[in-house]
Amino acid sequence: MNEMLFSAVTLLIFLGIGYYMYYMNFVFPKKHGVPYIIRFDELEVAPNIRENNNLRGKIVIISQSPDNMTWEVKSKVINDRVIKQTLMNDYNLADRQVHISGEARWAYEQNKA
């Protein structure tokens, strides 16, 4: 009897963990969007991505640094590779000039300090 109860509880725990992982990897990003940090390097003047027609409607800008070198955006539609490729193509940037990470707000706040 105890073994069956232990097995049932263990199964429920694994099902819960599996559902949580599924939800966080597939459902949550489609529903709420994935946050990204965009950082430009080796530029005298950073592009203003608010004015980018190819990204309009695909990303939501959450915040930006005063010099436009760091942006926090969220997207339900496109991933970090598509955002980076779009920025490189639209502004004639090299790979080393655009850095995108899927980190949350705390990463931006650490970079500001």
C-alpha cells in the first residue's frame, strides 16, 4: 500500500514538473512574449530601433538606454536570431556589433551600473 502511494505521488510530481517545463517553454512565450536584451558595440551612433519598419509589430520595446546602445524588447513572434539578422541587414552591421541575449530585466539593470 505504501509503495503504491509513493509511486502515485512520484508520478504526480514528475507530471507536474513535465507540465511546468512544457508550459514555460511553449505556452508562456507564445502568450506573453520572450524578453531579449539588445546591445550594440563599436558604433558611434546606435540605431533607433523604434523606427525600424521590419521589426514594427514583431517586437515590443520595454526600455532603452539614453544612448540607444542597450534595448530591452519582448517578442511573441520572432526569436533572437531573426531580430539580430534583421538589425544587421537593415543597418549594415557586422555580427560583432550586435549582441542579443534572452536575459530578463535584471541583466539590463546590472549593465547600467
